[in-house]
Amino acid sequence: MPTTNFNKKGLMLKRWEPLQSALSTTTNGSCIAIANHIKQKALYINSNTAAWLYTPEEDGFVLLASPALPSSFGAGVAVVAGNWSIGSSTGLQGLTATAGSVSTITTNQTLAQDLRGWGVHILAGPNAGVTLTIRSNTRGANSILTVDTQGVAFSASTVYRLCTPVYYVIGAGTLASGSFKKYDWATNTWTTLVQTNLPATISTDSQLVATPSWLGSDYVAFATGTATAGGASTLTNSAKAWATNQWANYQVRIVSGTGAGQIRTIASNTSTVITVGTAWTTQPSTDSVYNIEGNDDFIYYMGSGAVGLIRYSITSNAWTTLTPAVARGGAPSTGISANWVWGSSETDWTAENAIINGSRIYSFRGGASANLDYYDIAANTWVNAITYAPNAETFTTGSKYAYYGNFIYIQKDATLRWYRFNVVTGEMDGWTTINNVSGAALTGNTAYIYLYKDGSTVIPYVYFLFNTSTLHERQMVI
């Protein structure tokens, strides 16, 4: 029987529930990030050598191999989850198969996990554009994926990516080789990534922000349609009336038809024409169905007490220092937040020709201030000191943040008092207070959202690892 949520605001009281305790006490820099699909596994980093994977369905932690972060563990450590994997490889958009059949893909990866129920997206070659459920796989070198039988055999020209969790971690202290790494769940490997252009010292407090296309159980498309023409670096839909450059830095993905499977970052757009940053391999045509989505290639870094914003490209394994048209109005400090807002249901946020969903990263500056700014991804600019009310509460060391829908949920400092900020209305509400004792305030974000799903029913829970503690609790969002 499908789940029905009968909880009513004002009638039912919110209750925090105890969960499996963390396996070591949180310290400065402890942080956790959840991958929002299938089993929604969360990576918890607690020292340079200690990392655990938490599975909400089982309410349990399992120890991983050491991340072997260099320098000193502390303020500035950050982690974010991505939803697309290229295994232990780096600097690629997809992996190339070594062989295949109508129902199998022979990979060039050494898979360590059972991937049944997870997905594989075909970027190029036979069956390009489809996203298929993995039915089984072998483990070890050149692992073989089995999927539902297709009309055309996969081959050594098949390019694919896995819809499995990957976590990006930045360590604290003096920047060194290994300060920026990824943990790939499918291959159970830690891989060192490029850190050039990151701050020389990671400190104060930090946030990493991803903008993935796959959110929950499917792609989230901010717009979709069928092309009326295509060029070497363009896609045209003459039926549209987009605002100029509203789609800059989003991605466009060809779902089906000519050029299916291709994904490109949008460089600019007119009212009817999208221009991509890298030329198409196969130009779109009048049968090309497209989605405009969050950009799978980008991860943003902010923090270390600086106004600067830095962006990582997964496909090029490189960091770029951005130059916003308007700089941030003040440097973020301890208790900084950074939440990409993509899921508002309000019509003025979802309207295709004036889209807001997917275009903003909201960030409380912390440092015992109430200042809230947002970064406009499409315009590459900061909007500073957003007006909201009431705004007497300030946030600093120990504050934690989690986002879903219209709301950012905030745990203030080490008070165990929670607030709910409405990004649509700009209203700050008191939300709840945990009836427990908090430890000393710590940097590092240890709040996250788990989504219980049963058919069309989605029930969000806010999860929280306490400051200077092993306590771990959750509360249903009513």
C-alpha cells in the first residue's frame, strides 16, 4: 500500500528521532554530504584518515579506506556529492566501453560494488541518449554491466557514464597534492584531483556546491523541447521567447533524435537560439529532443575568509577563478552556507522565460552576521545583502544548513535552535528546537536532507550530526 502522509501543521508536533550515533566525535571540519538518488548514501568525513559511508535506509555507518588528506584537519574541510561517475578516471565526460552486446557493456573499470538498480547513461555510440537501469554486473577488472536488451548491440564505440555516487572532498590547511580528492562509490577508490587555483590555505570555513542534472529518481529539466534547427555550436527552437542569456552555465542534453546523448555547457542564448561552449560532435536537427538542466560538470568553492568564487570542471579536471560582474559584498566567515536552489514549485520560479530554479546559490555569510547573498549562476554576479525578515538572528561557528524545495533549514551555532528560511518569500521562521545538550560549536556542515519515497509520495527528513558529539538525529518535515 502506498504511503500517505497525514501529518498536519499545527496539529502534529515535530519530533526529533535518535539515529545510529556517529562512530567518532565530530570535530572542527567534520562534514557530511548525501547523494540524492537510489539509496541516498552519505559520506561523513571526520579526520584526514577517517571517512564513513552512512546508509539512511539501514541507519548504519561503514568505515571506508583512509582519504589520506594532507596538512591539518580542521576548519575549511568541505564535501559535496555528485550523481554521475566516471569511476576512478579523471578529466573526462564519459568512459568508453571495450566491447558489448545487445544487453551488455564491457567497461574499462574495476567495479567493486553491486550496481543493480543504479543507472548507466549512454553518451555516444550505439543506443546513444538512453539511460538504462543496471540489472547486474561483474566485479573486478573490465567489469561487465548487464541491462535490458536493446535493439542495437553496444560496442567499443559506446561512451557511457554511471549514475552512481561520487563525493568531492577538500581538506584543510596548506594546499598540497591530495588536498582535493574524490571518493567513487562504484569502484571504491579515492582519487587525487587537481588543486591549482584553490586558496593557498584552506581555513576559516568552506563550502562545495554541485549543480547536478539527476535529482531524486530522475533528471530534473528546467525546460525541454524539440529543436527546429541546429548549427555547429547552436540549437534553435523558434517557438521559444527566452530572456537573453538566462541559460548561461546551465547544460543542454540531447535526449533523443539526432545527436542524442550529447551534453554541452550553455555559453549564451538569445530568445530562440542556444550557443554551447564546445561544438557539437553531431549537429542537432529538427528531431532533436533536448533538456536544459543543472550543469553536471561544475562544482563551486567558496570560503577561507575570501570573497572569491572558484569553479571546478570535472571534465577538464581544472579550477577556474571566476570574476563576477558584481563582487560579493563581504567575505564569508565561520558558519558560512551555500545551497543551490533548484526545486521551488512556485510559478514565478519555474516559468521558462524567467527561470529562477537552478540559477542561484544562496549563501549566509556567517561570522556572527545576518547577511545573506546569492550568486546568480547565469549572470555570473552576486546579489548582496538580500532583504528578508525577521533578520535579527545571526549565524556563526556551529551553524548547519540543509536545503529542499522552497526552504533552507538552519541550525543556529551550537544552540540546537532551528530556523526555516523561505527563498521565495524571504521569510525566516523559527522551526524547532532539539531537546538535548549541544557540544561546543564547530565549523563544517553536518546537516543534510534524506527523502523517503514511495511512489508519488516524497517525505523529507532533516538529518543532523551534533557539534562536538556522536549524536545523530532526524526530524520529519511536516
